[in-house]
Amino acid sequence: MTAVEEWVGRLADAGELTPELVTAIVDVHGDRGRRAIEAVGESRVKGYRDFMVVVGYEDEYIVEDGQCDCADAEYNLDRADPEQLCWH
């Protein structure tokens, strides 16, 4: 089980973002994890039927099937590595 699968499973079990989960997410994802937590806390994540929209600093990003349409995800991350995720 990857570190991402572990915190995702714990989040599903808890049903809410706990301080322990915040720590786990930041431990795995660093600054990107911290920015994701901030977006959730600031209500900048909008869930729709089968995708999500995250309001970023300069644009809104669509996250669908675990993939984001931002430039960071497109150019900087290895999609084959489950621990490399953009903050959206």
C-alpha cells in the first residue's frame, strides 16, 4: 500500500479531515499538501457529480478521475508515481 492509499483510506474511514490526517498528507506531499489543506479550509474545492473544481490562485482547475488539468500536473509530475500530485 502506498502512502497516498493509506491516507486516502484513513480519510474515508474518518469521514472528515482530522489533525492526524493533515499531518499525514503534509508528510507525504509537503508544500503541495499544505496548499491542498488550505484550499479545503477556505472552501475552494467544489464537488460535482463526477468531477471537482478547485479554485486556485489564478484559475480554476478541473480534477476528474484523479487527474488535474493544471500545468503543474501536466509538465512537472510523473503520472506513474502515485505520490506525485499537484495541490489541486
